[in-house]
Amino acid sequence: MNSLYFSTFTSPIGKITVFIEDNKLIRLDFDDSYIRRNSKKYTFIEDKKKCKKIEEELMLYFKGKLKKFTIPLHCEGSVFQKKVWNSLQKIPYGTVISYKQLANNCGNSNAHRACANANGKNPLPIIIPCHRVIYTNGKLGGYSSGIHIKKQLLEIEGVSPSYYNY
């Protein structure tokens, strides 16, 4: 059984739990459900020291002092999901695009629903900025951890609420 190191801390948007394997960030959650769902797959070891760098980077992000994360990432997903997640990482800080634009960026303008689905399965919200994708009509759309968190993240990045409708 593989070991996963984790740490939970309080951020300006609530509780965050980060998971590290082989010195790479593999997951970020706003609750501890990942531990419950994967208790037979991993041995979970709480280790603040191993998770210190990502916690520091996240806190700098929340203060508006970090625009690009540097910690190495490892995401498991389908080839398509990884393509979407890579495309998400190219959305500049403080900007939003539509699901349709995301589909275009992934090479298939008709795949906006599939892109939205992959966006919702992003294992590293905030780090892979799925919150920067909104509906074409300007509505925020969904967010797996709650629309209120998506709104807070966009506000941290200085995206004006007048730019989108909520």
C-alpha cells in the first residue's frame, strides 16, 4: 500500500487538505472525503513539513502575492482530462474564459460539455485554475466545492463581479 502525506490547514476560503506523493502534489480538497474514500488504497500520514511549501504558496496566493504555483504536480486522469487540465493551466491569472473557449483551446469546439466535465473532475482546484472558466453568457457555472468558493477565488484574482453574472 502506497503512502500519501497530507496536511489540513485553514485558509481565507475555509479548510484545505493537500496530499503529497513522491514530493508531488496529487490532490487538493476542501474536506477530508478523499481520505475516507481511499483508506483501503493508501496509508495516510499527516506531515506538515512535507506539505509546507504548498501551504506557503497557497497562503501567498490568497494574499494576492503569488500568481503561479511552483510545486511539482502529478494528476491521474484520462488523456482527455489531462489535456483539459493542461489547457486550464494556461489561463492567465485574473482572467476568465468560457467553457466553449476551453473546448476550442483543447482542439474541439464541440466538446464544451466534455471539457466542463473534465473541469469538474480536476484533482487540484486553485492550483489548476478551473475556477477561471465560466459560461458563455457570463454566469459563473458550477464549481465542485461550491459556487461561493469559485466567486471568492475570482475576487482574490481581481476579476470584477461586473465581468460575470452570478
